[in-house]
Amino acid sequence: MVARFMWMWLAFTVSTSSPNSIAGFVRDANGKTLNGVFVSAKRDGSVATTTVFSDDAGKFRFPELAQGAYVVTAHAGGFQFSQRSNVAVKVGKVTKLNFVLQVESRPAELLKQSTGSEWLASLPGTVEQKLSLAKNCDGCHHNVYQLRDYRFNKDDWTKIISAMERIDVIGETPGRSSPRWVHGSKDDIAAYLAEVQGPDIVLPKIQFSPRPTGKATRAVITEYEIPRGNAVPHDVYVDAQGNAWYNDFKADYLGKLNPKTGEFKEYKLPSKAGVHPGSEEMFIDPDQNIWIGERLAKRFLRFDPKQEEVTGIYDNAKFVRVDTQRGVALGTENQMDLKTGEIKRYQYKSSIASYGNGYAVDANGMGYMPGWTHESVIRMLNPETGDVTNFPTPTPDAAPRRLSLGADNNIWFGEWYGGKIGELDLQTKKIKEYAVPDPFAVIYQANMDPRNHTVWSYDWVSDREIQLDPKTGEMTEYPMPTLDVESRRTAFDPSASSPTMWIHDAGNGKLIRIQLQ
């Protein structure tokens, strides 16, 4: 009993001592403690930046850090950026560091600090006018952020919108020749842009969202910069060893990050002559092979990480998972025999036109895909009979963008226009929606953590990772320290002892890990 008590005492002492760390307080100029402030530390020569939040008492503390010299910063909306250089972290020592943040009053700097949602909330105009920007202009290139940098009159905004119509990737979807405008016509949008982004506008007074409190401050966010310049990661997935794998939308690369060492390794994938790959979606099969879908190149690749080479190229095929018992790779439109490479293509009785990937196949072989191009539905596909069953979303024109099969065997999805998280219960065949706090939310996909059955999504406009507890409906939002992240999906680390999520930062060429404390 004494030995057991001593072991427990030693374990408690070690776990709470947090060696090799930085800790302190954040206050304003009047001495008031500040909650929910980003405090970030980057070691000299490292690709990783670790961020923690000040808690409700204004205190912050980093987890164990590698020994070395760090640049440490503190920032929050409405306050001036504060930075300390050459902060030493030593073995077994906790470096004390306090910050005093001064109020920021410069309009241009306040605008840079604001999320897309905060900017929209601060603009003059109706909710419908603001939604016309959030829903129409926050697509292919995260334009709600880019809009803030340009000033044009109505005629010039009309020309720009016309150019967007011609090149909009949505037009590549079968049956669609141009985008559809929501919350206003093309002319309405141009007129509103001229009003809020005209040549002589006055910058709005930014209305910042409340800073995180409570458990929303108990997260550690680590951003890893991809060393290759102009990297555009489109998805991230985590293998059994905790390595983060990512594809690249604009280049023929597959990459791997070892978060234990911070080492990146990239593999050049075979190019398809004259074709931009347009890598979208990826998954890891039970044998730990990496599967990469290239929508624009119209093919799927299989990569063996042990051999470090591509072991299969499949043209005009899409897969979402591998069934090792049956020895097949499954998609919503086809299946492939893994031994022979023979592909069987399904025939359906009605149209299944959709956008991109983000589909699912359940244990019974039924396929699921979002139908947001012509109608706002979740489609259930029966490859044996060819039947297509549509389940309309309760919110009209919600535009489900990507979906996933949860550990609860229900279909989870994000609503691009509806700004909600959706759930299709496969037993009751009913859809339930969960409203996101941000009134301008744009949600791409929803994924369920297989361990604790919470659901995670990313809001493009507020740049916040959202955790939903389906049992209670409670949502917790974790804001990102860097804006314009543009993340499409959330992946989960099966090797981590505590909840650990990964997202990709297409806007800044990074991978981001979120660890809950």
C-alpha cells in the first residue's frame, strides 16, 4: 500500500510540474486579466508554432516544450500585438512571462485582426445583404477575406462577378453551366459590394466576437508550416502511428508530417499530362495504404507508405473506403477487386449529379452523397437495385457539401448555405440539424470522433473549429490563431491518449493539430 501511494504521489508530482514550459498572465493596460487571448510560442529554427489560451483568470501555461530560444506572442481582437524574443526554455524549468496588451485603435489594424464573420457583422446593410457575400463569395478561394482588400464601383464589381461566373469550378458539375446566386441577384451583390467596398468607403468599426471562456480555452493548437512554397493542402488524415498525411490541390504531391519530430517528407506523385490534379479527399485503408482522389485528373491513386511508392492508378474511379474482408475498394459509383483491379461500375435509375467527393458507403454497401447542385438533399444509393432515395434537408437550399459515416452509423454533413451541421439517422431516415452560433457560418463537412462520438466541423467565416455533443446539443468553438484557414475536414489521431484533431490550412500552407486538455 505504501509503495502504491508513493507511486501515485510521484506520478502526480511529475504530471503537474510541467517541466520545460512557459507560463504567466495576460492583462490589459488597466491591470484587468484577459481571458481567451492567443499566446503562441515558436522555437528558433522550428516549423511548429504552439498556441494556448489564457484562461478565465488570465493565466496561460504551455505544455512541455523543447529546450531552446523562443519567440512568444500574445494577441486578441481589439488589442495591439505583443511579442517577446529570445525567451529561453530550459530543462526542468518553467519560464515566467507576463503580457500587458494595449488597446488597438487603428481601423486598418482592427480590420486585419477580424474574422470574416466579425467583418460581416460590422458592415452596414441587412442580414440578407451580408449573407449574399458569406454564401456566394466564400467558396473556391475564401473570397470573403480577399474582398476586404479591394475597392471598386458597381460596374467594376459586376465585371469581377461575371469573371467569377465563367471560371467558377461549380460549373464543372454535370448539368450546371454557372453558379446560382443566393440571398440576392448578381446585380444586388454588385450594388452591395459598391456600397461597402467602394472607392471611397470608410472602414467599419469592427465588432469582435466574445473571446473563449471555460473549456474553450483548454486546447493546445499547433501549426506546422509545410516547407514547400505555395503548398495548398486539401485534406489531412492520420495513420495508426500518429503521422499526418496530406494531399495538395494544385501540385502532384503527397506529404507526411511526423509530429513527434516535426519532420516533413513529401512524395512526388505521377503527373497526368496537361491536367491539374485537383486532389480532393483521401483516406487510409486498414492496411495503412493512402488513397488519394484527384477530381480534375479524374482518377484515384493508391500509395504504399512502406514501399514509399504509388501501387495503383485508377482512371475514372472514385473510392471512399476499403473492405478487406470482401477484398474490394468501395465507392458510391463503383467498386474494385483489389486482387485483379477489375472495376465494376454501378447504374442508377436517376441522376446522382453532385460536386466533388465527400461521399460514404456503409457496411451494407449502401452509398451516400450530398446533392447540393440542383437540390438540397442527402442521396442514398442502392448499387444492387439502382434505386436513388433523396432525403431533403429541413432547411431549404441548405446545400450539404461533404458528408461522412459516423461511428454511430449515421450520416453527418456540413451545410454550405444553411450554416448548420446535419445528421441523417439511418434508422429513422430523418434529418436533424444543429444550428452553429455564427449567423454567417459556412460549413464544409462534419466528422465524428470515433472515440467519444463528438462531431467536429470547421466554420470558414468565423475561422473556428466547432465541437458538437449530439447528446446534449452543446457546441464548443475553438478559434484559430491564424485567419483564412480554409479547412474542409477534420481528422482524428487514433494513436493519441487524449482527444486530438487535425485540420489542414489551405489558405496558409499549414497543418494544424488541436489537442484538448
